[in-house]
Amino acid sequence: MTSINGAGQSNLSYLDQLKGMQEKKLQEDQKVTTGQNELKQEDFLSLLTKQLAQQDPFKPVGNDQMIAQMASFATVDGITQMNEQFGSLNSAMTSNQALQASSLVGRDVLIPSSTGVKQAEGGMAGMVKLPQALDNMMVRVENEQGQLIKTFDMGAKPPGEHRLEWDGTDERGNVLPEGRYQLKVAGLVDGESREFDVSTYANVNSVLLGNGDGNVMLNLAGFDSPFKLAEVLEVGKV
């Protein structure tokens, strides 16, 4: 809203002046990479003082308009403070989560991935959740190239979660080298073969604070990319 004073000059409202000042600062920020780039409380008060000093004495700003502008200022200032408090709270919560997650280092966690890591000694473990009973649950083990390594029958299983154990050997009983392998589970449902989602256990190497997005990340042995702590389905026993 714009009013014209006795001298024929344009008298912008407090909010309009603030908007113009913000746009000017944005243009300056595109050219300057350092220095202040935010409006502070002093800028609001300066604009309000200038508006009062330059207003038309025959048409002064009404009380309702003044109250509305002061309320807008209070709202903006309150939102700024609230954002700062939320930022501090988020940082504190992330640090607390990272501290708690540090106790997972060296332990196994269950992640939503059918691909797991076999160490030089031993095999791999996983978990499958069956929505219904199966007469015979078949497990397939494949290497990174998708080649079949071993199959074994776990027999009839009721609905629910079931732990998978692979001893790390092939069909002939030879111990396979360390590396990444995939566990697949299938069974007959209404006469048709159906595969089910499998999760595997992985060992936690270290804990990261993430990329400033509030997520705590876990570096897992054998995986190039970290996993979010929120993705962990289960923590293995010590």
C-alpha cells in the first residue's frame, strides 16, 4: 500500500519498505560473498522510525495499521528465534543419537538388504518374514555375479520371522572366499513359486553424524555406502 504526502512524495508502508530492502539485499548478496546478508531487529526499527518521521502529518498512520506492523515485526522476530531454537534442538538430538549409536560399533545389525558380507571364516546370517505358512522354504545363495553357489531346504515354516544361516560353503562343502553374497528365499504359494524379502546382518565399523540433515549414519563392513540408523531393523546380541 502506497500513500502520497503533501510534497508529492511516495510514502511506502513499513512492510513494503521491508520487502524492498530485502530484495535490495538479495541483489547485493549475488555480488558480495561475505558480510551480513540478513535483516536484524535494528533494520526493522530503523524502517519504522523512518516511516513515522516521513509520514504525512495530515494523514498519519492509523493506530490499527501501526499495531498490525508491530505485530508483524513481533511475528517475524519470534519465528527467527524459534528457528534458531529448533536448530539447536536438532543438533543436540543428533549428537545424542550418535553417542548412543556409538555403542553399536563392533556389533551386528539387521539391515533391509538381501546382500551380505561373508568374512574369511564363517558364513552369513539373515532374516526372512513369511506372510503365510510354507511347506518347504528353499534358500539360494548367489555370488556378486548372480551365479548360484548353494541351495538348501529349511523345511516347513509357519508365518512370521525366521532366521537364515549359511555356513559359507558351496554344494561340495568347500569354504568360499570372503566377499559379498546374496540370500534368496522362495516357496510354493498356491502352486506357484514366490520369492520373499530377505534382510541380512552386517557388522558396524563406525558411526557418522551424516551430512547436516540430522541423520545418524552407520559405516558397515563390506559396504561402500553408509546406512541410516533409522533403517536398522534389529541389533544383534553382543
